[in-house]
Amino acid sequence: MVEFLIEWDIRFNKMENFLDKLITEFKKIKRVRGDLFLNFVSFVNLYLTGMDDDKYKDIKKNILQYIVANKETITMKLIQY
């Protein structure tokens, strides 16, 4: 059980760092109009679309599911940066 928690914590921290990098890239866009969260989800989808391999499609799906599941936290990060 402890090993699972340690592995989950490592994955969670990697995901948070990856999302911080995505938010930084998203904020470099000069004009962002409309719903900030929906624009970010679209940006992430387009940003990760360049990966053609099937194994990356599953990772992309997991990232997008994580983003949607943590909408409030990510919206606050988008406003904060």
C-alpha cells in the first residue's frame, strides 16, 4: 500500500509540473478571449495532437480527463499566472 501511495505521489507531482508548463505556454498567447478554461482545454488538445503514436493517445486522454476533473484548481492557476 505504501509503495502505491509513493508511486501515486510521484505521478501526481509530475502531472502538476507538466500542467504548470502547459499553463505557462498557454499564457504566452497574447489574446485569449472567451472562457479561459475551455480555451486552455482546447490548447492542450491541440498541443498534444502532434503525437501520432497510439500509446500517446491514451496519455493525452488521461491528461485531458485530469484537467476536466480538476477544473476549479486549474482555473485558479490560469487566473493566477
